[in-house]
Amino acid sequence: MTAALLLDLDGTILDSAPGILACARATLTAMGADCPPEAEMRWMVGPPLRPSFARLLGGTARVEEAVERYRALYATQGVAAARPFAGMAAALEALAALGPLYVCTSKMTAFARDMIARSDLTRHFAGVHGADPAGAHDDKAALMGWMIDAYALSPDRCVMIGDRAEDVRASLAHGLATVGVLWGYGDAVELSEAAALCAAPEALAKTAAGVLGL
């Protein structure tokens, strides 16, 4: 068993909201569905696509159509729009001194790996994992459980770093502590059950080390 640091992608490593929201709004418009103002859709940045579109469409009947349309747009427009948060490359360098780093995201694995590569961050990670097109591991707790088994991780020696309540819930399900980051799309209230909060990337390694007892 080895210590490890799992990181969310959207809102933690990358500022991906502009691409996600633009593609979601274009999807809803193409489907003839109601399209709320962008400010009222920011809740969907981070959580899995299928339940997000079910909420936006008022049911599950057209969710698969929405997911297919969205991913076709996102592959060419959304992926390229994401940018690392300021200071993230240095933060990852510092975190890697504590243990191996892994991306644990609800985004499709292929998109996540492409975005990490475009941002020149691949070298920092021992693995980048997310959902598959059919929906396996859409739920972050399921993905986290798979990663724990696949990499022989010990939950009590790992920390999840993320910006949404979904990250905290998944971590609690497996006995991991969470560092909640405040530069993303969640806030201190949403992250109230995290073991610690971090306000800026430059403080991330110190915060994670404290949670891990290092």
C-alpha cells in the first residue's frame, strides 16, 4: 500500500467552465430545450453529465441524445477552451513530492487525458482516470473505489483534492480525507465536510501534507 493524492480536474486543476457551459448551452439549443442563463448553469460544472442533463431536460427521456450531442461538441470546442489555474504547475510539482498524483474526474477519461496533455501537465501524474462513454464510473465514488483497487492504495494514507461536494461524498464513502479548494466552482459551505480548505494553489502542498500527517 502507498500514499497517494487524487485530484479532481474541472475546477481544481483546470478552469474548464467556459467550454463546458458553452457546449451545454449549444446542446440544449440544438435540441429545442429551454436554455437557462449561463449564471444559472454553473452548478453543472464538475458533476456527471447524465444526471446534469436529466435535471436540465426535466427527465431522462432524452439524456443519451444530449450526452452524445454534448460530447461531439466538447471534443472539438470544450477541450481546447480549458486552461490551468494560475500557479497550478508549481502546485503539482510540490504535491508530487508528497506522493504519486492521480486525476479522479467525472469527465470522460479520453477528454481528461487530452486536456492534461494540452496543458503540458501529463508528466505530473501516475494515472488519469474518469468515466467511459457508456457511463461506467460516472459516479465518482465508484471510480475512486476502482482506483483504490487498481493502484493498491490505502485510503487512510490518501487524500482527495477537489472543489465540489461530490468529491467530499466520494471520499467519505471510502474513508479518504478531502482537501476542498476554493478557487474552483464550489464554496466553503458546499465543502464543509472536507478535512481542510485551501484558498490558493500555492498553499495546496502544505495543506495536503497537513491532512496526510506528513
